[in-house]
Amino acid sequence: MDAGRSMSGITDRLSDSEIGERLRLAREASKLTQAQAADVIGAARTTIVAVEQGKRRVQTDELQKLATAYRTSANAILRREAIHLDMVPRFRKLEDSKDDDVERATRLLNTLVRAEVELENALGVSRARNYPPERPLLPGDVRSQAEQDADELRGWLGLGSGPVTDIVSLLDLQLGIRVYIRPLEGKVSGLFAYDESVGACILLNANHPRERITQTGIHELAHVVSTRRQPEVLTEDERFASREERYANVFQRAFITPGRAVRQRFAEITAGQSHLTRRHIILLAHVFGVSREAMVRRLEELKLTREGTWDWFQEHGGITDAQVREVLGELTGRPDNSVFARGHVPPRLALLAREAWKKELYSEGQLARLLDLDRHSIRALLDGTEREESEADERIKILR
């Protein structure tokens, strides 16, 4: 059997050039050179060049060896539903993406997007995009535009003045953005990319506190709104020098802590008081679900307190977790039902994986490789799937 014939009976339509391109992307993803790939199959580098260009058909034994070296499988290379997307080159053009941590994060985002689209294709489903209207940056002060765009988007989403409690579900389920949370190395807080074939994609750093992940998610949402065709890397030492980054930074604060709502709550909480206290900050931060520093910085920005207020608190002992517990008591220990409490797989992708496993389209091991997870994480993801199936009843069957 040659590599152009399907192992599953449906991929014989793949041309030699398509297989070659998929092999090239897999090789580059594994960071192997053409010379190293040639050594794997005991051939000259020109053989790999010819295979990747579709000028020579790869043999079955060669395909198996190359797939193993590329940390994938021959079936994954040949499956018609598999998507072979490469967003890495567009990130390499960015000035702030010239380091290994960013490249690893970019490749991870690429892997996760490919995995989700492959599951969609295997199950015959598509992702509905409910993106907000694109708002290109206008001449003048981007701060006022960012405030207005953030306020209008909250209204469009029907959020009112309440806190953003689950940024992943908002991006994933309400807007149809592909969003993933995984531990990232180095100073990378988040990545954003847009591709016409797969839509908007965001990767967030699971190592960060929940409030920080929310802020990063909204920062990347700002790029969906204003500059969605430009890839973006957000790092911990980002200075927001460009107009695009200044817009995203203000948009982030305005969306999470909308000006009108902050002013109203501030007036209620400080009524009759002459000085801003730690208790005021703790209560406001709790109401809006942000860090104490983010809350004070927002108050400074809205001219509700003087610039330098946060620095003053820091110089005088800060606002400690013990003080938070004194003010909020048992509220600090309330159960977390958000996606953050359910692991690193967003809601929709978890449903796709469970359905694909239930239909025996993918094994546990294949899903682990596809989603770049260990076996323990996959088992936790699939836990309860069999029980759900056995408990199914025709009376609660979804009507199509």
C-alpha cells in the first residue's frame, strides 16, 4: 500500500503535493531540518526536498518513520479531515517574538487550533462565529475610542455592569473565538492570531492568576475588535508603546471595569467617607473580580483618586491577603464553577473530544496526542462520558 492510499478509505484523494506539504509542516513543527529528516529514512536531503514539493511520492515505510520522528502518526498526516495550518511564520515577523518561549507558544497555539478543527471535521460540525463588528483605529486619541468600543461591546453581549466571571466561556461560547489555556514558559502572557480559514484564536497562560488571565483575554479580544488581521504577542514586560497596544490596554480596563459602573459603585462604597481606605479597595476589587492593583489603577485613570495612590499603598504595607480575608470573610472561599476550575480544555473543545471518543473516532491515546495533553488529563476530560451515554433517554434526546 503506498502513502497516497487511505488507511481509513477516505484519504486517497490527497495528492502527492498535499502529503508533501503536510510532511513539511510536521517536520518544521518538530524543529527538524531536511538533512535530519533524510537521515531518518536513510536518503539524501534532495529526496526530502522532492517529497515535500510533491515531486516524489513518499513510500509507506518512509512515511511511518518520518511521522514517528515528527512526533505524529501516518494516519494524522493522511487523514482528509486533518487540517495542516502554519501560523508560525507570521509571528516570526513580529519584533517582540524573537525568542524560543514565544516560538514554543506559537507552535502550541498552532497545534491546538489544528486539533480542534480536525475534531470538528471528523464530527461534521462547524464553529459559528459571532465576532463583534471590526472597529479600525481612528485618528486622534485611542483612549476615548477604546472606552467607547468596550462599553458598546459589553452592551452588545448583554453583560450590563456585572463582572466578567468566566472569560474563557465568554470568548469560546458567546463569541465563537478559539481560546485555549495552557501553561506557557517565560514572559508570554498571551497570543492572538487570525486566519480566514479557522477564525480568531487566543492562547492564555495558565500559570497566571485568574484575574491576570481575564485581563489578558480581554486584551486579546481588543485585537479581535480593532486589528484582527495582525498577530500579537503579549508579554509581562509589555510597555504598550504602539497605538494598537495602547488601545488594547485601555479597552481591557474599560471592559472589565466599565467607567459608569465603577463610578456608581465607588460612590456607594465610599459614601460619607473622607479618605480612600484598604477596605474600599478590597470591596471594589471583589465586586469587579479584579486584582487590588488593577482596581486602584482604574480609579486613578477615572480621576476618582489621585495618581500615585497605588504606590502610596505599596509604600505603606500594601493590601495583604490577610486584610482581604478580614473584610470578605468566607466570601474568599466560595466555590469556583468557572472554566478555571475545570482544567485547561475550553468547554466546546471538551465536548468535541468527548463526542469523538464516544463515537470511537479517536482513542484515548490519539486524543492525548492530538490535544497535547498527558493521559491523566485526558482521562479527567473523558470522565463520566460512559455514564452520560448509559443514562441517555429518548425523552431528552436533542431534536434536530
